[in-house]
Amino acid sequence: MSPTEALTPDVEALLARLNPPQQEAVTHGDGPLLIFAGAGSGKTRVLTARIAYLIATRRVWPDRLLAVTFTNKAAREMRSRVGDLVGEGADKMWVGTFHSTAVKVLRREAARIGIVPSFVIFDEDDTRAALKRVLDELRLDPKRYPIAGLSNAISQAKNELKRPEDYPNRSYHDEVVRRVYESYQDVLRRSGGLDFDDLIMKLVELFNTDEEALAKWRDRFRHVLVDEYQDTNRAQYVLVNLLAQEHRNVVVVGDDDQSIYRFRGADVRNILDFRKDYPDAHVVRLEQNYRSSQAILDAAYQVIRTNPERAEKRLWTSRAGGEKVMATQAYNEIEEAEFVADEIERLRKTEQRGYSDFAILYRTNAQSRSFEDVLARRRIPYRLVGGIRFWERREVKDVVAYLRFCFNPKDSLSFGRIVSVPSRKIGSVTVDAVSAFARESESDLLTLLADPARVPGLPRPAVEPLKKFRAQLESVRSVMGVLRPTELLDHVVEIMGLRQHYLDGTPQGEARIENINELRGLAESFDDRDPALGLEDFLAEVALVSDVDAYDENGEGVTLITLHMVKGLEF
């Protein structure tokens, strides 16, 4: 810290609560900084304090800061904490995930990269539907070329910044993947859509091909801070370096011992080789743990220390001792689940624990079934994170698809979903004919529906229902610039008769209405957060939301969650 940098009382009090290595990281001057932050070492507090220090002491404008977090929930918490420390201006910071940050930049720079500003974001379901269409068009057997495998191959290629023409051609299977990849990108283009991996890839492409755009955003982000750097992939790594190469004020925080996303393309070498990329980088190790007992830390160290490629660090805590880690073997998954349930009930009685104090972690979602069965039978309340996801429920996707199509009438996937919800006597032959004509004419579907009779092969009885459908859609689009997302959602549900459609007199129908009401509540919370945000921002948040973002830490019940989703949570 420079002698000329006077500390504000709030920042001075904040620094007093940090240990020496944490203070060293927070008060680091200019230049690259690598923070090895072990589990439970207070890295979120350090990142937040670093940002507050830059704003309050170094006089960095909040909108010149880019902080990249692992989840949207972490971004909201960071913004709130910084706001508590520095007051006004925190809302101007760019804080978000790689994907949400990319969306904001691409919306502003769409014309430079040849995409529409109103692009929609394809989620996993959209990608599967698009790939199914591609397989039909290419007459490929989905049993021989499973959609899941093709989706993973394309995602991996994009994470490595490989376009279809860059895809390796080592076998006939590679050639098929390349053709599918190429056709899939064409479906995205015609629909005015980008998938998750496109968001980063397109932004890197923009910065690699447009020096003016790169210079503009380099100047904008004078300080770049990245959390969970050990879980970045090739595309994210390149993006960070493109933005930070000139001013070199880049802070990366992570722990190679916690790198668990290799299956998604994460490359732990990004953090291990940071000092090769920035030879003058200052390194700080946060090794004091505030979460666990020494017994747990020692057990974890004995496991991880055998990794020859790790950066050496050993966590310690002032909380000496602690219970030994218990390891037990069960005959099968049911016996295992019964043992866990017994332990939960035992600890509730002996230590007066609540059900929300417990979490059951497993490697894959499929492993939750035996635990669900046993907990339900024994009437132990539980919460399943990442099972049947709220955002994947039929009625939720229907309402979101209506909003998506009104926002972007080129979105043929959303059109195919909503055209028969509720039933309008419009069959699959009509949908196929309209979609095919839209592809051939490069026209958006709403313009085409103004005169559906000109669509070749369209059944005559479908003309009037399509015109009526268009009138309903135009009713929504006419108020898009006036109504907030919550009001637009209400308008869609009312105009389209969705409430009557789902209320079919069954308990399932009631549950669907409850889910629509839950969606409305989320839209209300979004509106209250920032009145300046509109439909495009709401749709982006919906597309990029994860199960952990929606997790309520104050909820009651044993938490069932995968090891990958549990990052950042405590029990």
C-alpha cells in the first residue's frame, strides 16, 4: 500500500478483521496477483475486500472493475457485500459469471460480430431439440450417434475454441461430428440463438478479430478479478488474458486441489501455469481454514498430497482436534442409505441438530434415488438439488418459450413449443411447413404468419388459426417496451389462456399453476432488484440460472446434492 493511500474507516475496520496473508492480498498494488485459497480460507471475504479497497482507497471507478464468479448467486452476494462497504456505486460494477458477462458485452457489440442483439440463449433442452432436428435433416440414426455424445463433443470443441472447420478429421465418426456441428450452428444462426459455449467463444472471436472492440473493453475493465480460476476452460482462459494483457491488473483466486470440472473442459494448468503467463505475478497463499476441524484437514491432506502436480499448501486451523473422519462400507446402496438415515437421527437426538444441518453428497444425480426412498419412508424431510429441475418443468418452459419468441420471432424452437399450447388445431404438418419456409426465405416467423396462405404445403384449415395466433403474439409484443417482465408474464398467461389450459381438474394441474406462480414470484424479485432491467435481461438470467443459484440455505430438510454442485455451500 502506498503511503499516499489513506484508508477509509470502513476499509480500515475491514482489514483489521483479516489475517496477515488476507491483508497482503487485499492491499496488493498494481500488477498480476495469484491467490491460492484453500477450502474455507475466506476467499470470498478477500475478493470482496479487495474490490472495496480498490474503490474506496485506490479510487478505482466501480464500472472499471470486472469480477467473475462461479455462480450468479455468488455474484449477487458479492455485489451486496461490496455495497455494504462502499455504499453507492457498487451497482455499477460488472460482477457475474463468465456467461452473464459475455451476454452483456455481446448484446452491445452484436453488429461487430454478425449476430442479432436480440439473440436467445439455448439451454440444454434447446440444444437437444436442435440436434434432433439436425439428425433428421442429415438422416443420421440417433441410436448410432446419440444426441448426448454429439452435444458433449460440440461443447468440448467450443471450449477449446474450435469451429466446425477446425474439428479434427481422424475418422468417419469425426467427420459425422463435424457435419452435425456445422448444421447445428446453422440452426442456431437461423433461430437467432447462441448456446452457453457460444457466448464465450463468440466474445473471444470478437476480441481476436476486432482490435477496436478489444481496446474499448480493455480500457473499460482496468481491473479483472476471477474466482475459481482452477475451473476455467481454454476459452475462458483466453478471454481473461485478452482483457488483462495490457494493464495486467489481474487477480485470480483458486485452488488446484479443488479442480473438479475437468469433464466440462476445465484445465487445472490455467492456475498452475499462471506464473508462466505472468512471470512478475505476486503469489499469496491462504492456508488458515475457518470452516473445519484439524482432523478433517489432516485427512484431506493425506489424500491430496499424493498428487505430484499440485502446488504445495497445507491448511491449518485454530480449532484443534475434532472428531475423526468415519469411513464405513455397506453391502449395497439401500444399506448405505439406511446407515446414513440412522446417523442423522442419532445426531439429532445426541447433539440437538436440525435436519437442515445435514447434507448427503454423491457423485451423480442417479445416486440420490436410494437416499430419497429411505428418507421418504422414514419421514425425514429432504431437499433435492439438481433432480427434476424447476426450470425444466413443462409449464415453466412453456411460459418462458412464449416470452422468448415474442422477444425474438426467429426462435423456431420456441415457436414449435408454443404453437400448440394450448391446442389451436395446428398440427405437426403445419409447423414443419411454416418452419421450412421460414428457413428457406430467411424470414422471421411472425412476419411469415401475417400471410400464412403463401406457405407451400400448408393445410388450408390452418390459415385462420395461425392468423389468430399471430394476433395474440402481437398483443404481447406491442407492450414489450412498456411492461416489466412480471407484467409481460401475466399478459402472456392471460392472453394465451394458459391458466385454463393447465387447470384440468387434476392435482398435477394444480401443481403446474403453482409452478407458474413461482415463476411469477421470481420475475417479481427480478423486477424489484433493478427497475432498469428488462425482458432481455430476465431471459438471460433464466437461461443461465443454475440449481445452486436457487438454493435456499435457510430451508428445512436434509440436503441431497452432488459433489459438483455443493461448491461454496456450508453445513
